[in-house]
Amino acid sequence: MSKYPAKTHARNTLSYYRSLAAAAAAAANATGTSSSSEKPLFALTAPSLTLYPHCDQSQPFRQDRYFNYLTGAHDLPAAAVLYNSAADRLTLYLPPIDADDVMWSGLPLSPTQAQEKYDMDVVKYHADLAADVASTNVLTIDDRNKSVLESLLSSSNVTISPTFKEALEEARLRKDEFELALMRKASAISDVSHRAVMSALPIETNEGHIHAEFVYHSMRQGSKFQSYDPICCSGTDCGTLHYVRNDQEMADKQLVLIDAGAEWQCYASDVTRVFPITGEWTPEALAIYKAVLDMQTQSMEGVKPGVKWDDLHLLSHRILIKHFLELGIFKNTKSPEEILEARTSVGFLPHGLGHLLGMDTHDVAGHPNYEDPDPMFRYLRLRRPLEPGFVVTVEPGIYFNKFLLEPYLKDPKHLEIINTEVLEKYWAVGGVRLEDDVLVTETGFENFTKVTTDPEEVARIVKEGIAKGRSHFHVLA
Ligand code: GLY
Ligand code: MN
Ligand code: MN
């Protein structure tokens, strides 16, 4: 299959739409014709290129993910798509040709070229949309789409349908082989880029160099965009989950943490690696690294259909507690289950075990509950049992973040558990997170991320890079 399967995506969306509508009708005990027998028109639009405020430069174009799902047109601004479910016909509408745009940026794709490139039944221009819709009501997903469509149609026959949006999300949740190939490619690019960062210490003395090295290697491999802004931290800043500064000197610190993922045709990867700046682990850093690796290995081994993500998240906390008891960071005056119940480990692992991954780094349909009164689950972005075709990140971490831990260190309930004297030795470790991208298969899982997590191998790569010196420029792709 050479084209992004937009038509299959439209049909899948219709099928979810019908079952969601039927379920809603059944729940409301509706009589008469249920909306599950409707033959809706679905319509979406791509955002237009946007200038920066008070500036004549365009912002980088990032395709709307829902539009991409029904078209595969990840690089096409301002187009519209219509799925006529009665006719099972998917039509792409290109914006009109603008002479100024052609002067500055060249000719846009013609309908014939677009027809060859995308999985469409028909490709036309914006001006043809109104006749194809006639007086039928069109369903879309939000205000932006509604207002663009109403202006293209010169009518107000457009309805925002939460059921259509949910149907798109249910369809996006279960990746098909074409999407999985894009995700494997994104992960493979990230593997090379992480390996390059790990081996380039002689040309990396500032966090900004780590950032540059990762992006350089991603772009060399054809990935124009990162899935998210790379998180490149060192020393105690490794304890900041989504660190944004990326500008500190690294000398005299213990660890580098880099959380960065290349994007491939709108599909994300999301990978974190940690390595010692000198190539030698301190005993404390190695102990924490091994604890996180144990958490990641065991949680990942639990990935298979039917498993509750909540349970794997709890498993990673149980393993953290076991290691903290062995290291003496937790006193053994309480049992591991009592410590789990006290939620003390949440201070050291405040985020969730991982999240859905797809076009969005934090992908849709995870059903999180950010209001959960239990802090153990509040930031868990996936709260439904695993199914084949889900792609998730498995990303446990342990953090020594003074700001986050301060309330714990003032609370007698947690002070009964935390040995503050032993904890002193670990502040300089900052934080460790290991993050891989994993597909749930029929029988278990497939790990897309191949760059090593083995602590000896990591140290060897770092040391070999240091030994090669500054003249060694890495081109591994
Ligand atoms: N890179 C963001 C995250 O891991 O969720
Ligand atoms: Mn992640
Ligand atoms: Mn990440």
C-alpha cells in the first residue's frame, strides 16, 4: 500500500460513529429511527498558514491531526475534505490558486497531482464544495471547522457533532499497519539521534548542544519536525519533568536526561534516555538508573491486551518502593503495601507510567481523569484497558525535585517513611526517566525503541565518544 489509507479511515470513523450513535440512542431509550442509520456527511478543514503577530513571516505549518487522519495530507494547508457516507465518496477540495503565493512559493499541487498522491475518490477546488453538499447538513468537530466550512458553503448548514469527534478518536486509537510503519520510522530516526547525542560529549558542553545534536541528526534523516520541544536537562534539572530551558552548562554535573522524539509525516515518537556526563556512573546515579530500568522492564513485560494501565502504573510504583527500601531512602518500619497506600512514592514519581502515542505525542482517547482525588492516578493519561493496535509510551521515572518533595518532607505521614539523611545523597542525581514506544499486539507487545538502555553499554558509548575527541563528527544515519 503506497498511499496513506484515508478512505479506510473515513469508513472506520463512520463505523464508530454509528455504534456510538446507536449506544447513545439506546441509553436515551430512543424510539423511532436512531441516528445509527444516518448517512452523514463528515467535513473537516486544514488550518491556513498563519503569520506571527505584527510580522510578515509564516509560522511553521503543523497539520490538524483530525484532518490528517481523513486525508494523509500532512503538508497541505487550507484544504477541505468531505466524506459522503451514502455514496462512500471521499473528496478533497484544494484552495484556489493565489498568484502572489505562486510568485513567492511556487505552484501548489494540482488536482491531478493530489489525486495521485492521496487516497481520494475525487479532488476538486473549494468552489466545488457547496454544490456537493447542496442543502444537506454537514457534521464537523469544532468552532474553527464550522466557521471555515460555513464560509466556504455560504450557508449555516454545519453542525458540531461530538459523536463525530469521538468516532474519529476511537478510530485514531487503533493504529493500522500503514500508521504503524510511520511510527516505526519515527522511532528509528529517534534511535539514531539519541545514539548520536550519547556519543558526542566532546562537542556537547551545554544543554543547548544536546538539543542541537538531536535535531541535527533527525533533520538529516528527513524529519523536519520534532514531535514536541526536546527536553534536554542536566544535573538537578533532570528532576523537572518537562524542562524547557535547555541552556545550562553541564560541567561538574552527574547526568544528562534527554527526552526527544522525531516526527515522521505527522506521526510521533517519544523517547527518553539518560547518561553520565563523564561516562562514569556515580553509585547513587547508577542505583537510581537501575531502579528505573527495573520499573520499565517489568511494566513493559506486562503489556498485553486486556491489561489495565492503572495496574501497570501501580506495578512501577511497587518496584520503586522495593528499590527505595533496599537503598534506605525509605525506612522499613512500614510494609511496601503500607508505603504504597500512603502515596509517598508519588512524590518521587508524580507523572503517569505513560500515555497513548500516535499523531499527537499525548494521543487522543486515553480517558484521563485530571480531577482524580487520588494523586496516584491524577496524571495518568491512559485509563482504559489495553487493546491490540494501541501504541503507548512506557516511561517510569524517579525524580529528586526539591520543590515537589518539600510538602512531603514537612508531612509527618511521609516523614515516617522517608529517611531524610539517606535522601541527602540523592539530590545531585536530579532525575532519571527511561521512555520507549510500545505497540500492544494480539499476544503482548512490540518495542519500537531500539537505542540501548543497558547502563554498561550506555557508559561505554559515552566513553568511546569522549575518547574520540572533538574532531569526531557523527553521521550515523
Ligand atoms: N515528552 C513528553 C512526554 O514524555 O510525555
Ligand atoms: Mn511521553
Ligand atoms: Mn517524553
